[in-house]
Amino acid sequence: MKTHRVAVLPGDGIGPEITRAALKVLRVVEERNPVHFDLIQAPFGAQAYFDHGHPFPETTQAICDRADAILKGPVGLDYEATKKIPVDMQPERGAVLPLRARYNTYANFRPIVLPQALAHFSPLRPEIIGDGIDIMLIRELVGGLYFGTKTVGVDADNHRYVEETLRYDEIQIKQILKKGLELAQRRKGVLHNIHKSNVLKSSVLWNEVLEEMAPAYPDVKIVHMLVDAAATHLCLNPRQFDVMVMENMFGDILSDQGGGIIGSLGLMPSACIGDAKAYYEPSHGSAPDIAGRNIANPYSMIGSAAMMLEYSFGMAAEARNIWAAMQAVFADGFSTPDLTQPGVKVETIGTEAFGDKVVAKLRAAPRVA
Ligand code: ATP
């Protein structure tokens, strides 16, 4: 029996309810495998600031330091509530960016997946979905504009100004491109490199580094695409993409678009990988507009737990069973309300019911040898 210690940070908004569903699924994984998860919950995010004076309290940092992996819900409150928190203590700046920096989780894997059978969830026409969308978007997570220095002040003319810097060095670029090239090798041998080299010098360096690395990966075809063009192509012909790699802010924006084309941000899990530690979280925010109403889609959180099993604990087969269990619930005609489209018949169910149906499907799945 193996024991894995997992720091569980439910977060804010819909975080706690979708986390509950994911933890139930992990308990079923324990029933089916010689494995035990030591699940240690800890405060993190805006509510943690109000309760403990810091969005990433020291006690939570210690729990994360000792954990084998971290399962994290989304953080943040609505606009008015956020204004009550000092700018540097607001959860993205005060908790999420420090979490990423602490463990140097530089590689963010965001699957954008919609099987053909679920084409009706997408706002795109079924002909565009074709035999299904299956993209892995890789976002650099600890560099660029989001991590640059930030200065605010008042200039000589008494106008307020802000200056934020965008910095990448070749080591950072190389390590994320390596992830992209290696994944492209294991998948279809095509890597879309998303950049903005006609305007940004950071993209010019990025592309230079990629050209230097490319000869070592002769089996990978590299397709260069400007980020604005990529946004259009994601709508017009998403099936041309298999593995996409890009810098931090481009990845933040295009992955939300990815959620849009498959029908909901609720279908977007992710893995944030560093060389020594990884954490797993939905790609979306805390959706305060629907929090506490038992209507959020827990797919993103359960999917993040599945990614944790595969990437941190070597349980790829059981992870596949979890994906299959979630797809089977959809195939039975059930979904949370975010996935209902006009004219499409689905029976809407709540967060908890969706999680329970996934649990039942997983229990019924053949065990991994
Ligand atoms: P952030 O910048 O923190 O990622 P955001 O501005 O992208 O946040 P989200 O909180 O991600 O905003 O959510 C945008 C909208 O998408 C929400 O208002 C909600 O309606 C919907 N949404 C997000 N996640 C889910 C989910 N798991 N289930 C259902 N709807 C969701």
C-alpha cells in the first residue's frame, strides 16, 4: 500500500463544492487500488486572507512543502469583496503567483478536449468539431508580464502611470519548449509555436531558441503562428492543433478561449508542473456568480485530480478510468447547467449529483491490473 500526501486547497467561490466532488472520486480510487491519499486541507485565497490575515498563510505553505502533490481549487471573490483586500494581498498576487514561484511550476498543461459524441456542448458547428477536439495547450507559468516588476507612480505632469516589465531568459524559454517538443514527439509529431514576434522582442528570442532546439527533434514538425491568428484558428479550425506552446499571458487568454469552444470553462482542468513539485487546478476562476448554488461543473476539478494521479503518482490507467467515467455520465444525457445549449436536450443535474454519478461509474469500471 502506497501513501501519497496531498495538500488540498479548496479556495474560494465554487472551489469548495467542486473540491468535495474530486475528493469523493479520490476515495473511490483508494477502494480500487493499493493506495492511500493523506488529504490535508488548508486555507488559501481570499477567504484565507479574511480568516488568517494572509491569502497563503505560513501554515498552508508548510503543508504544501511537505506534500507529494497539491490539489488546488480556484481563488477570488467578486469585484466589490476583492476591493476590501489590499492590492498585494489579493489572491492572484498574494497567493497564486507566490505558490507558482515557491515551487517553480513553470509548465502548465491545459487539455482542451471534446469528443465527437459531445459536439452538442460546443457553440461551434458539428462539422467544425468533426471527430473531436483534442488539444494540449502548454502555457509557461512563472515568467513574462505576470511575473515582471511592477511600478506605479505619478509623472512630472502629475499623471498616474504604471510600468510592468516582460522578461524571459533563454533558460526559461528552453525548459518550457522542451516540454512542448517532447510532448509533440509522444503525440502526433506537430507543435504549434504561438508567439507575437512581429511586435515583441521576447517572442523573437523565444523563436530563436526554438530554432536552435529544433534539430534535436527531427520528428517534430514546428508550425509558427501569431497569437492573434491562433485565436481565430481556434474558432475556425481547432482540429489543426494538437500540442500548442506559448508564454504566460498568451496561454492564460487562449486557454479560456479553449474552454469557450468546447462549451464551458467547467471542462478545463490543468496540471502545473515544476521539477520538484506539481500542483493541479481548474484553469478557470472561482466563478463567484454561481458559488454555493450546487450548479458548478466539477469536471475541471475531478479532471485535475485525474491529472495528479497520472503525472505525480504514475496512475495513468486509473486516470483514464476517471475521464471515461465523466464522459459516460455525459453520454447518459446528464450535465451541469453550464453545458446546456439552446435546442439540445440534456437533463441538468447539480455539482454533487454529477460527482456522485462519476463515483458510481468509476466503481463499476474494471479495475486496473
Ligand atoms: P479568472 O481570471 O480568475 O480565471 P475569470 O474571469 O476567467 O476568472 P471565471 O471565474 O473563470 O472567470 O468564470 C467565468 C464564468 O465561467 C463564470 O462566471 C461562470 O459562469 C463560468 N464558469 C467558470 N467555471 C465554471 C464551472 N466549473 N462550472 C460552471 N461554470 C463555470
